[in-house]
Amino acid sequence: MQDHQHEHTPASTGHDHASWEERYRDAPALWSGRVNPPLVTEVTGLTPGRALDVGCGEGGDALWLVGQGWQVTGLDWSEVALARAAEHAAAAGVTDRVTWVRGDTDSWQPPVAAFDLVTAHFLHPTAEQRHALVPRLAAAVVPGGTLLWVGHPHDEERAALWGADRFATAAEVAADLDPGDWEVLVALQRPRPGADGGHHHADEVVRARRRG
């Protein structure tokens, strides 16, 4: 579930693959295409290397990372979204800097210790799914690398539609990381710049560095 700001918030609330494909097909662009602000805040200043963008959608975050010097793998389960992301990369002349991969976060296994940065924005799995997913993504980070997880704060209206257990505080997400392997540098709810008082007024942000 990608965000890239809420100019085109989908009305459907299904979390299955078919529902997401339908959302993408029904709109020429589901997201704004702009980079998510927490990514800019947390990644600016890191030495560019290999990055994995989990739930990359139409590629806004991945292409921003490419522009900062990263070699990026973008993962999403929507064929429509990935096709659009590839078109954007081609238009920007950066096809050689980004690889698009189709996969379901419930089953896709990233290569172990392969990325200097793993970033995931607004996936919102169930609690059971999250407890398995966070460690799996964490294992893909090299020693000294960064894991970034960003989610929406709990919202009564969204919780009624999506299920309350799809919302986790930053502290709850951080608790899924082994403290022996990870140094949690950021775990907080941060107001979103330019928030207009609507749903997206803040983000739950976790940034952690793998020890070693």
C-alpha cells in the first residue's frame, strides 16, 4: 500500500491483489508521484548504495532515490503500477539505475544482507503479517545499513474500514527488531509538513541501523 501523498486516495478498501490492480487500472495515476517527505528526512545524508523500496507503487520514492545516487530495486505486487514506474524511469533516462520486481510482501524473500537501505512506506499489514515481515526485511540490510519503516497513525475512520490491527505505532514496529542486531535511531510519530488537517497529518517513523 503506497501513499506518495493523498491527491488520489482510492475509494476501495480491499487489501487483496485484485483490488489493488483495479485501483491502478481505474486511475491514470493513483499517487502524486512526489517523494514521501519522511524518506527525504531520514535518507538525506546517507551514503548512496543499494536500496530496496518495498511497495514502490508507481515509483515516486524509488526514482527520488535514484536521483540521489542510489541503485534501486522497487518491489510491488501490481503489474499496472510497475509498468507505470518503468515508464517514468525510462522518461527520466534512469532505466539502468532501477530494477522493478513483482512480488507479494507476504511471500517474497529478499536476498539476505544485500541492501544498504530497505525502505517501506504505508504497507499496513495485519499485526501477524507485520511480525513476520519486519524481520524478513531487516535481514536484507547489510551490517551498517538502514531500515526505514513509515506508516499512518491510528485513525478511527480508516481503522473501521481496514481493521485496527493494520495500524502500529513506531514503538510497536521497532519492537519487531532484535535489539542485539539493531540500533533504533528514530521511533516516533512526526507531524507531516504541510498537513492540511485531513487524514494524513502525521507519520509513524522508524529508522534503525543494523549493527556490525
